[in-house]
Amino acid sequence: MENAGLLTIIVSAILVNNFVLSRFLGICPFLGMSKKVETAAGMGMAVVFVMTMAGIFTWFANKYLLVRFHMEYLQIVMYILIIAALVQFVEVVLKKMLPSLYSALGIFLPLITTNCAVLGVALLNDQYNFGLLKTIVHSAAVAVGFTLAIVLFASIREKLEANDVPKAFQGFPIALIIASLLSFAFLGFTGMV
Amino acid sequence: MRLSILTRGLIKDNPTLVQLVGMCPVLAITTTLENGIGMGLAVVVVLALSNLLVSLSRSFTPERIRIPIFVVIIATFVTIVGLVIEAYVPSLHKSLGIFIPLIVVNCLILARAEAFAFSHGPIDSLLDGIGMGLGFTIALMIISAIREILGTGAIAFGGTVLFQLPIPQTISMILPPGAFLVLALVLAVKNAISNRKEEA
């Protein structure tokens, strides 16, 4: 991955190694916020925003603090604090500067702190040894992949409302079956990159 | 009374199958029974110790910044457990990969700190952590055993094959779609059982 081109990184993050459907990161918002396409798209936008920012900040923290002072063992604590602080900060700034965007993302922002996909992307960027540009591209592409998956999933779930589902399968089980079929579809991209 | 704190996480309030929290590792690392047990035990240790420390420090934890404090406590124990696994069971560390540091953001652990440990004594909190952690482990064992048997036709542990069944290997069961499918079916069976109980 370290020497992969930008296009490879993008295609791989969105389709081949889709965070939700093949890496299983960010399952909680994927299942919880996907009842309506509108909320799913809102969540997706918030994730794109926070994930890209988190990628950048954790990259700087890793390179100029952790690696420099040989404190790599503090990585988890550091990253999670950066993400939590970042979400708070983004919330305050958006409220002040871009109230319209804030009201669109509003309730989704705090939820993202506990979204394992954000911490996951930060850890992967480090594992892959990405430089700053690749970190930004990879983080954003992963978030776009998340948005794609959650919007697809939500649009199928909306249609499902009108269907007669067996009692035992109502709620989570049928949603997971849909996720499984989506995941099968995305499996088709394996080997593309 | 004390015993019920320990046991209710196992089946009645099982965090994975009943409360449906912390689903990422449930789907991601349940490709083999060995991984399932390893992940489960790592969560038991982190959950029990973080519950204990949250409970011990609750008298001087300011209410308003409790969540960041919980997160730092949890992250500390996850780091310790991660380093221990890396040192003593490197093969497990390799196969669980990124999901060891991601125990930090497992909502199960934060949920127990917030909903139980912050308002209960240290011994009760420790028991709650062990019980919930074991419930999580049980769920992981069920799902990973089903996936491993269907996917490879056998159960292997520590490099040796424990038993082998004469069934065709369905590779897709150990691939990502199989995770969603098996979890869906396990939850449906659980629903069917509890529906029948309600009717009776």
C-alpha cells in the first residue's frame, strides 16, 4: 500500500476494501443511522468531514510528537483524544461560521467520536506508512466509501418498510441479511486493484 | 444478588445478542473460533479493569468531563492488553490486527462505564465487567464456531485440527458476507426462541 498510486488508493478504499462491507468498521452508525436515506446521507457527510480532518491531525501528531519523542505506545490514547477534541472543535466552529452546515450535520457530529471507523482510518494511515497527501486522499476515500455503503443500505431498507417480513427476522436480522447481500455484491470488486 | 450481576450479562442481557452493542469486532474477527475466544478474553480483561477503575475514581471524577476520563482509562487498559498480546501471543496479535486498538471505541465498554460502573461500587462493577465481557465472549464463540465449521469444515485451535466434518467448504462464510449472514441467522433464532417464550 505504501507505494500505491493515488487512484489505486481511492478505488481500493471505496470499493475493494470498503470500510463497512469488507472491513467491518463503523458498523454501529451503519446499522443505527440507516433507516432513512436522508439521515444516512447526513451521517455520511459528517463522516467525510471529520474523517479527513482526523486523518490530517493524527498524521501530524504521529510524525511530530509520537515518533519524534519515541512515544508510539501512547498512540491509542493520543488518537482518541485528538478525535474527541476535533469533533468538539468542529462543532463549535461550524456553529459559529457555517450555521447552515451545522444544522445539517448537527446531531451526527457527537456520534462520530465513538465511530470506530475514524480511529480505524487513523491507525491504518500509520500502518500503511502514508505521507500527508496519501493520508488525506485515503481518509477522504474511506469516508466516501462509508457514505456509499450507508446510502445504498438505507435506500434498500426504506423499500423494505412495505414488505412482510417473518416475525423472527424483523428489525436487525433482516437488515443484516441485506448487508450480507450488499457485501456479496462488493465482493465482486476483489482483485480489481 | 452479587451473583446475578455476574450472570445476567451471559444470556439475559447479553451485550451482543440482546443489547446489540459493539458489533464491529463481532463481525470482523469471528473467522475462526480461536480469534473469537482471543478477542473475547481481551475484552473481558479491558472491561473488568476499566469498570473497576471507573468505579474507584467516581468520587473525584467531575461529572461534566467524565466521558473523556472514561475514554482515557479505557485506552490505557487497551494499550496494556495490546502490548501483552503482542509479546506473548504474537500470532493472535497478527490475526486480530487493528481490532485490538479498536477495543477503545467499542461502545460496549463505554456503555458499561457510563450505565453501571459510574454509579456502583468497585466489586459490583468488576463483576459486571466480567459478566458482560463473558457474554460478549460467548456470542463471539457461537458466531465464530458456526463460521469456521461452515467455511472450512473443521475447527482448528493453536495450529491443530480438533475435528473435521465431511461437509463441503463454503468459503463465503469466512469472507465478509458470511459474517453478516451468520449474525442475522443467530439473531433470528434468538428472536424466534424469545417470541415462543412470550406466547407460552
